[in-house]
Amino acid sequence: MKKIALAAALFATSLLFTAQPASTQNPSTVVSGIQKKYASINDLSSPFTQVTRIKDLDEKIASSGKVWFKKPGMMKWQYEEPWKDTIVSDGKKVWYFDSRENQVTEMEIESVWADSLGSYTIISILEDLDRLFDVRPGAGSADERGNVLLDLKQKNREQSKQVTIAVDPKTYMLREIIIGDVFGNTTVIKLGAAEVNLGIADLFFSFKKPKGARMEAFP
């Protein structure tokens, strides 16, 4: 179950405006606004919540923490609740620290993403959205908070998961990532108030093994 939640977070990272009201904006207008917004962003940090629902077990896994991204492919997910797990990538490798097992799993980017998005994080994907994805209005076009919903399908590749993003129509900032699979499991990642262009150093995305932690290479 933890692996499902981890996979969702990794997938989401390989994907993350004054404007008209959401109901009057067509997808191409929204996509253009998103790309212009994220082209101006080099790094970003935000609090997040993540809820994964396992359909067959009728179980919900909730977690929260803070995330940082830097172009082109660096990221750090620091979970605070319910466990202090960490996912870090320097753009070449990914490290996952499981705090309960006191174990670090090291993965090559290519083994995590078996597609062309391995060198991207959310902010670089959103800058290049219409080249990487076919974008269509999501169900209902807007959520209960007025965020614009867009369904993403990666171009020229099979995609086993359904991905929807929710975007603030006034700022064009990403608010939610909704991921579903063929088994009916869903993960919703909600981003809080973001801070952008902080000048985060590359060194921040290097990984230091916690004392006593076991290392394991991803097969």
C-alpha cells in the first residue's frame, strides 16, 4: 500500500493567472496561461496533502508535508505526517527514505519513469504542456472551488493511469493532481500556497543517507 502511494507521488512529479472566469475559458487558453506562468518559474516550494484510496481494501492513506521543485529535473518531497519519509531526485537518481524501515532505496531515473518524462518535474512539464500531452477539459470542467480541470494524456505513448490537474483560473497555478488507475485506486495531491523563484541551490537536492539506514538498489 505504501508503494502505491509512493508510485503516485513519483508519477505526479514526472508530469506539476488574472484571467476570465473558468466557464468562459477554452482549454487552449488555459494551457497557454499555464505555460506562460511556469516558463517564468525556475523553482517552487509548497506544502502538500496526499490522499490515496485503495478501492479493493476500502482503505484511505493520508499524508502531508512539503515539496520543492527546480528545473529541469530536481525535486524533494518531505513527508511530515504520518511518517517522516523523503523522496529526493537530483535529476539523475531518485532516493526514497522509508523512515519506519530505516531503509533507503536508490533508483536510476530511467528505472522510475519508463518513458520520455524522466528528466522533467512538474514545473517543467507545465511549461511544455501542449507538446507533451493531449489536453482536454476534465469532467465538469471545474471543481467545487472553481479550479479548471484538465485531463492529460501523454502524446504518442500508452498511459496506464488517468491524470487530471486542477488549475486556479485567476493565477494559472497548479492546485491539484488527481491520478487514477485501472483498478479504481485514486491519489489526490493538493498543493498549498506556493513560493516561487527562491533561488534554491542544486545542493539542496542531493541526498545524504540517514545514520544507520540500510541502502537498497532498485532492481
